[in-house]
Amino acid sequence: MNGGLRLTVLGAGYLGITHAACMASLGFEVLGVDTDRGKVGQLNTGHLPIYEPGLGKLLRSGLDAGRLRFTTSYQEAAAFGDVHFICTGTPQRPDSGHADLSQVHACVAALAPLLDRPCLIAGKSTVPVGTARRLAAELASACPGAELAWNPEFLREGTAVADTLSPDRIVAGVTSRRAEEILRQVYARPIAAGSAFFATDLETAELAKTAANAFLATKISFINAMAEVCEAAGGDVRSLAQILGADPRIGQAFLRAGLGFGGGCLPKDVRAFVARAKDLGVGDAVGFLHEVDAINLRRRTRAADLTLELAGGNLAGVPVCILGAAFKPGSDDVRDSPALDVAQILTGMGASVTVYDPAALDNARRARPELCYAATLAEATQDAHVVLLLTEWPEFAALTPGSLEGIVARRNIIDARSALDPAPWREAGWQFRALGVAQDTVATADSA
């Protein structure tokens, strides 16, 4: 089915490893490329340097079958590949909201001079609109037989394998029928299984990812704006979200109010979209995204405010437990993590903060070494005056008042992810707070 195409994946980060392992599982010969020798060595021995359910097994299966390997050599990649996928990172620049495209440009600059036969370079990295057109021009002058397409990724951390093997849509930004046919060949199996395939121009393909992320961020921030109103008016945003979601034009997805979005995609992609729109002279068209970002960040300070309230107005030396470090469950990614941001805010307010996460502790320690961490949930909650649920891992969502009885020093809990049922906690004498839910109306004890 793959017609003998050989694929390279340039960049062995989260996206690159996932794409390489999944393409190998579809029967392709795949060569992954990264300049980090240590990471390449790890991957060639089957060690997965990230946490992603199901990906480790897929990686080892590809290696064992001889269809997947990794290298640091762009020379080897140029000789090997018929289709080269760019999967490098595009983080936010430290001096502005613009995307840092240095990794993308370095990747193309390293590969292009080595190409000596017709091939397709397909970008998967999230880039500002207009990037692909510029790269295509550079590529045409360096290697006339090479063609550029843009094939954005739509992965969700925690379900990345399924999102790659059974995507709801495949977008191919192309400039020729040949490029379209090659990408149809690469994705023949998902297309046959029902995945929608959209062939379009380069610019629309680039916008497909950034616009999708901007819309999702807007929906999340909308329900969190409603949470602010509910808290002020005495409403319940959980019930409100159910009512709104019952309208098929709106739907339930992304209407869970809470601490907001984080991670390596939505925050920086929204900011990069705004910055690029300003460059194009249409900044006013996406001006609302400034407030989307602001609403999202306000949720973090609101969680800290609630903690201060439950602590009686003074957090100096108060033991506080943070449940969660990853930006979402099913991932060890702590980039722009709302949970770690709240932990940092509370530490700055004088609290004695302890953080626990079932998968992201190593990354959290590297990102925020000044915080204190616990190896278990029981250790983290020991003698806590306030417990904050900030990442909705299943083991946290399964907590009951009884599971913390005799461990915490005071019965105060903040559910910032709408993961818990307030009723049993309040009935057990806990002060229960949740973002977007009115303050308890039933008198409760605050000490165990």
C-alpha cells in the first residue's frame, strides 16, 4: 500500500517520535533524524524520553521489525528519504509573541544542499502563515527537484497515537497534483478507514492548525469567563456548561470550566497567531484573542486567591498540597503548566508548597527546581492545610474525603478542574471550593 516510499522524520521531539513510530507501524521504512546524539541513542535502544500512552510499545515494535531507526546524519537522511517530514519545534520567542522558527530553518538549511533527486518535503510543525511559501522558494533554488508541502499535525497529548493513526482530518497544503498524490499514498490507510482528506494551498494548510487552536482556546476561555460571572452572581458554571452544551451548535467539548489551558501548543500558538495577524495588518481581526489569553491567565491567580481565602488570609508558612504538575493528564509535559504556575504563585505568597504528579515530576523538577516535590500522593497531602487539584489525573478524580482522612491537617480542598463531586466533601465537613461554583452555603468545619 505504501508504494515503497521511504520516509524521514526531521526532529525527534514529541511530534517527531510519534510520527516516526506511527508511520513505521503503517509499514513504511522510517528514519528519524535529530542533532541530539544522546536522544538518538536512547531511541535506538527503545527508550522513550517522553510520556505518551502506547507510544513506547509502538517505538519498540518498529525497531524490532527493522522499519524504524534514528540517526544524527542529514547526509544519510537525504540519501534515504522520498518524503521528508519537518517535525521540529516552534516555541514562542522570548522577546515577543512571534514563533521562533530557527529550528525549522536550520532543518531545511541542513537538508536542502544534500538533496540530489526529486523528493517531497512536508512540514508538520505549526508555523505562522506565509512560512511555507518562503521555504518553498528557498528550496526551489537549492534543489529544483525537491517540492514543499505543508501537512499540519492535530495531535493531542495523551491520545497522540490514535490521533496519528486514525485522524479525524488530514490537511495537505500542496502546489502540485504530484505532491497531493504522494501524501494520499502516505496516508492511504487512514483515508481508507474514513479520515477526511483536504487538499488545499500552503497558506490555508498553515492556518488550519493555528485557527483550530485559536478556536479551542476561545471556547475554553469563554466558559472560564462565565465561571468568573457565576462566582460573582452565585451561579454554578458546571450546570451552565451542561445547558450550553446541550445546544448542538455549541456542543459539550471544551466546556469544562477550570484552571484553563497550558502546554506547548495552545498558549504559544494563540500568541503567534496574533503577532502574525499584526504583521499582515489585520491585527484587529483577532484582537479578541488578547482577552482569550488574559482570561486563561486569570484562572491561575484566582486559584491562588481561593487558597489564600481558605488559609484565613495569610499563607506565610502554610502547608499547601498541589496535585498535578503536567499541563494535562496523560502527559508529562510541563510547558506553560497552569499547575506549576499556581505552585509558583503560592510559593511567592509565602506558602510551603509540595507538588505531586504521577508522570511529570522529573520534568517539573527540571523546570521549577525551587519547588518541593513528593513521591506519592500520601506524602504530598501529609499535614496539608489546603489541597489543590490542578491536573485531573484519574487517581486525583477518584479521591474521596475518606482517602485523605487522618492525613491532612485541615479539611480544605480546591477543585480547579471540575473533577470532583462537591456534595460528599461538604457532607464530610470539608471547605470545598471550585472555579465557577458559588461559595459553600452550608457551614463546615475546616479542621480535621
